[in-house]
Amino acid sequence: AQKVTQAQTEISVVEKEDVTLDCVYETRDTTYYLFWYKQPPSGELVFLIRRNSFDEQNEISGRYSWNFQKSTSSFNFTITASQVVDSAVYFCALRLYGGSQGNLIFGKGTKLSVKP
Amino acid sequence: NAGVTQTPKFQVLKTGQSMTLQCAQDMNHEYMSWYRQDPGMGLRLIHYSVGAGITDQGEVPNGYNVSRSTTEDFPLRLLSAAPSQTSVYFCASSYAGGPGNEQFFGPGTRLTVL
């Protein structure tokens, strides 16, 4: 069975701290994609990144970086020098090939609060 | 492009009432899905469609009905609303052909069943 686990339910940091959001996934498929979404207090879902199972290169986008390790089935997300605007719920998700597996399997989310 | 649109944004129902949540996309996407979001549960798949005339159940389909008569529209019907269906509902769409295609989400419908 496929599953995504975000063990951190809530994280609170002070502005400018670095923070890492953990994501561990389970699947027997060898080909899949992983995603991160942000849900700010306004409620919409904002796509952040996708990574396919064959590409283990880390990705950096501004203050955001992602560490994908197939050996530990993890796809962790780090925010450097956090800002109040980063306060949101962050979801990690898995997507497989074909049919019902074409849909996203979400983790339960991590609520990040960044205090000034 | 309007992207994925959902109506209404908010709805309050009484137990036993029925209603339809509307979802439309103008990107010619084959895949469309409905998810519900409950506190502490993430998003869970209700129903999905891989094209006009083709629908299937997701993880939590009970109490919901869908149909897909056109590529653009994918309405979700609550047959007899129950308090357990109080949730935020998101519609999503994407191209078919592989899981790397980004799923685009609508703004959500917040439903309360009294």
C-alpha cells in the first residue's frame, strides 16, 4: 500500500530560523513522483515542487530546498531564514502511474508557525 | 484561463438535504478529482475521472456521487448530507499521461452540515 507520513504535526519557529519539514513515503512502485504543496491561511493549495523517483538531485529555490533520498524513502523540505509569510500548512504527496494511482496520496500535513 | 473553478465557496446544509458542488476547468485536462480535507487528516480522495464518461471511487466515496459528461465539468453530488460530511472540498485537474503532470487545485468549497 502507498502511504505518506509527515510525523511533525506542528512546528513553531522564530523568524530567521531554519526549519526542516520531514516527509517519509511508502510504495512498492519504482516509478513515482513526489510533491510539496503549501496551504496558507487563505486556504488555497499552492504547488511548490515535484520530483520524480529517478532524480535524486537536491533542489534549491531561493530560501527553499528539498532533499530526496530513495534509500530512506524521504523527501524533506527545508526553509532557510524563515519568514512570517512562510506560516502555512505544508503537505507532502505521492503520485503513481496510471488509473487510480494517478491521483495524489497526501500526508496529513505539517503546520508551520513562524513568529516575528 | 480561469484554471479550476469551484462553486459555491461556502455552503451550509441541514442533515438530509442534497446538493451539488460544481467544478469546472478550462485547460482541457483529462484527469479530474475530488478531495476532502478534514483537520489533521490531510486531503483524501473521494472520486476521480480519467475522461468524459469515466469515473471511479477513491478512498472515501460513501455518500457522494459523480458524473463526467464533458471534459470541463466534474460535479460532486451529496445525496443526503450528514454532519460527517462537514469538510473543505477541493477539486483538482491535470493532464493524463503520467504522474509528473501538476495537479491544479480549485479554491475549495467549505461545507457545513448541521
